[in-house]
Amino acid sequence: MAARASLTESEQAFVLAQRAARLATVNVSGQPSVVPVCYACDGSRFYTPLDEKPKRVAPADLRRVRDIAANTAVSLVIDRYDDDWSRLGFVQVRGQAELLAPGAPGHAEALRLLRERYVQYRTMALEELPVIAITPESVVSWGPALAGNEDAASIWTQPGRGLDFVPLAQHRRSVRAFQDRPVPRAALETMLEAARWAPSPHGRQPWRFAVLTTTVAKARLAEAMGADWQSTLEMDGQPPNIIATRLAKSHERIRTAPALILACLYLEDLDRYPDAARQRAEEVMAIQSLGAAIQNMLLAAYSLGLDTGWMCAPLFSPATVRAALDLNATLLPHALIPVGYMAREPRRRPHRPIDELVVRWE
Ligand SMILES: Cc1cc2nc3c(=O)[nH]c(=O)nc-3n(C[C@H](O)[C@H](O)[C@H](O)COP(=O)(O)O)c2cc1C
């Protein structure tokens, strides 16, 4: 276990997949103390808030705060125990802690990261409370869960947002602007794993996916779809300035998404019928199933702390999308799913109450 001052990619992925850490501090007479903490990590520093959870003393009198005032050396352990010992792992960070006062550089960003990970913090008034920032000086890790990329998928089995299913479904949003932060490959694999278990007509799994993470592939798709859309908008008689704005926006969305998953319908394994009505029903079932597979992916991503969007543009330019990505003619592009970490909170559209949706219950 060689010590480094920065986290490897698999350590970062592991750290983001866990929910709680143990923070060790020492007091002025060298007496150690360990407390469980909620935390966020921006890839280099760790942040833990002094929050509103019921405590016996005021935040400034907390033992950890007094300890850090006396001695800035701290240690943070993020671990996962599982009775299946092939899934064990821990990351241990030793470093320097400082208190970020409200308004100090980094304080607002730390709160944003913490609120992204813990929905409970979104409604807590943390603005007036300091945040502890920990700058690693040495990082060590151990465990099969951190062994390398091929094993990394297993670390994602613990939900990053720690929500039960209904809150998970309620909190997911269609996000249209992402941070410039890569999506771990393991997360994309977990999304596809979730898709794989969607219900499908006759169990035929009529969906296939193309995953795009390189700048080149994203740009190629954006260019091709943009050209197609431009001709459609011109055909619709839209003014050139509106066309230019809409194209630029769509191009930007595709280019800046850290990862994209193109969801395609695949009808080749479905039953064939002599009459058009049954054939159409068979295809509709496949489309319904593709929607289920996509929703599985969106919720899996959300559970991992990621955000997603949904772009229907490929549905309108299937041949162009296939040509741009060199896809087989049997694949019918339906939806483009951008994946990443939210940069901007989307507008919440009102959702109808249950009694407007259920037309009969007897
Ligand atoms: C089939 C389908 C196609 C969609 N296409 C787009 C799209 O092209 N662009 C977009 O910004 N959002 C698109 N959305 C996302 C919806 O706008 C979004 O789900 C809706 O506004 C509700 O917001 P929410 O997902 O945040 O709850 C699509 C959603 C579905 C189900």
C-alpha cells in the first residue's frame, strides 16, 4: 500500500459510492477521538459539514472543532464491510483539516457538493455554519472493491444517494447542464446492468445501447444531428437566428455531456404477424419495454449520485445517427441519455396528483 497525496480513479469511485466516513482527530493532549461523518469529495479535498443534526453542544464547541483548532492533523477512513469478503474495501486519508467559515472561498462549493450527495442537506440551513475541509497528504487503500477497473463495478452495488425507491423516483430530474467531471466507467456499466433487467415482450429484450464518452464521438454525433435538424427547421420556415440558437444549444448539450448513452430499439427478435395490427402491437410493446429499460438506467444513475437527461432527437434522424456512429441498420435510435453530475438545478414541472391519474378504482 504505497501512500500518495491524491486519490486514484477507483479510490474516487469507491469514496463517492459510500455514504459515511469516520473522522479521527486528536486533542491538545494527544487523546484521539473518532466520529462518523457525512462527507463530499471534489476529487482532491474532502468536506464534512457542521450540520443541524441534533447534538448536545453548539457546532463551534464540538470536540472535532476544538481538536482541529489545536491540531490540524486528521485522518478519515471510508470503508465498506460485506459478509462477502470479495467486496471489502477501505480508503484511508491522512491530511490537514481547516474550518471553512461561511462565505470563505470553497464554502459554497462544499455545500453544493454535500447537498448533491445528501438530499437531507438541501433543506437544512447550512450557510451560516463552517465546513471542515480536509486536504489529503497521504492516501492508502485496500480491498478487492478497489482492485482495478474490472472489479470496480462491484463497488456500485451500494446506492450513492441512499434513498429508498419512491424518494429515488421522486427526486430524479431531467438535467440539461452537467459539470465538467467524468463519469466512472463502473457507473455506466451499472446503468446498463439495470437496463438489462427491464421487462420485455416475450423476454426478447428488444434494446441495444451505444455508449459515447470520447470528445470525438460526441462531436461527430452532435455535428451530424445538427445538420439534420437544421434542414428540418429550415423546412419549417423558422427564422435563421432562432435556428442558430436552437442548434447551438443542442450541440452544446451533446458536446458537454460527460457521457451519452444512445438507446436503440431492436426488433429483429420479435414475433412476426401476417396482419399489420398485431405487428404494430408487437412493436409498441418493444417501445414500451425500451422506455422501461431507459427508466431503469435513469434511476440506477440517480441512485449512484449521477444525473441524467433524455433527448428524443435521435428518433427524428435515425439514419443520420446510425451513419455517424457506424451502427447496424437493424438498430433504431430512439433516445439519447446524457449522463453526468448536475451543474444547474432544472425547473420542476408540476406532477399531477394520483386522483387525476387514476380514472377508475373500484
Ligand atoms: C420520450 C421522452 C422524450 C423526451 N425528450 C426530451 C428532449 O428531447 N429534450 C429534453 O430536454 N427533455 C426531454 N424529455 C424529458 C422531459 O422533458 C421531462 O421528463 C419532463 O419535463 C419531466 O421532467 P423530469 O424528468 O425532470 O421529471 C423527454 C422525456 C421523454 C419521456
